[in-house]
Amino acid sequence: MIKSFINNPFQENTYVLSDETGECAIIDPGMYTASEQNAVVNYIRDNQLKPVLLLNTHCHIDHVLGNKFVFDQYGLKPQFNEGESDVLTAVAAYAPQMGLRYEISPLPDHYLPETGTITFGNTELRLIFAPGHSPAHLCFYNKADNLLVGGDVLFRGSIGRSDLPGGNFSLLIKNIHEKLLTLPADCVVYPGHGPETTIGYEKQYNSFLKP
């Protein structure tokens, strides 16, 4: 089961992914206000879930604002690809310039590789390395449920911006074509912003992906 929460001034999607064991992963915690924090905590409590993983697709500010809160609440340190480390470090400097309060995220005990799988409960997530929006962006593909938590790579009718540090437009397009559009057409994509979509819909209608 996947549950989304829209958080912080950037309207970022935070996801809680769970299965029948009751274990769950919190992905891209963007909780900023107390009410946003409470919404996630209450959902986890009300559904008797046990958070066992904290995952970041990438480390832009809107996706890590809740990392420290999740650590304080559940004792989980984030996991992401090591290539995002400088991105995370930079958040502390530019958050005040944006008028945002940022509690420093803990650092991972374990970094995620570019390929492979991570598991919790009975769930297996395949790592898909898709930089271009950020230098070491990962997407998480659940083959059994045919869903992709895609971060800021692919949106409904759009793609992630590539004008931030570490971004690369041609690399982003290449990774979308080679690593995401090769997934099943009915694979549901849960992006970092906006509504979910499917691989088939984006193949057919996304103007950024036309030859």
C-alpha cells in the first residue's frame, strides 16, 4: 500500500510504502509544519505500521525537510546514493536564504548503490539510478505491485528541472528513455510533485519525451 502526503511550500509528495507485514518505508519526508508531521505520524499509528526504512530519492531541500523529524520519531537515518551528499550538505546554507527552517538531517550509516535492491517486510524495491535532475538521483521500483516512486525525474506531462547544481538535461532525458520508459506501460509512477501517472501515458503524451 502506498500513501501520499503533500508537504511544505514546494508541495512535495512524501510517501509511506507498506505491506501486509506492517513494516513500512518513509520516502522523501518533506514534512515542515507540525500539522504535516502529525498527518504522517497519525497515519502510521492508526494503521499500526512500523517504519523500518527512511529513503531519499535525492537530497534537494523539499525532499529532506523531514529527515531529522523521522530520525527523532523513529530512530531511522536516511539512505540515499552517496553522490547526493554534497546536495544535502548545501541545504543548511541555502535554507535560511529561502526563509525556511531546516533541522540538519542525520547522515546515512549505509549509502544506497546505483543498482541492486532493498527490502523491508515482504517488499523488494529495485534501485534505478537516474541522475539529471540531481547528480545521483534514485528511483524505487516495486515490481510486485508495478509501481515506481520516481522522485523528481518524471512528472505527469513533464520532467524534472535540470537547471539546479548537478543537473543535466540530456542525461535526464537519456535516463528517462533508457531506464523508466522500459518499465511496463501500466506501471504507476508516483512522482515527487503532482499527481501520479503511468509509463504508458507519458510515452504517449509527454511532449518532453518526443523525438
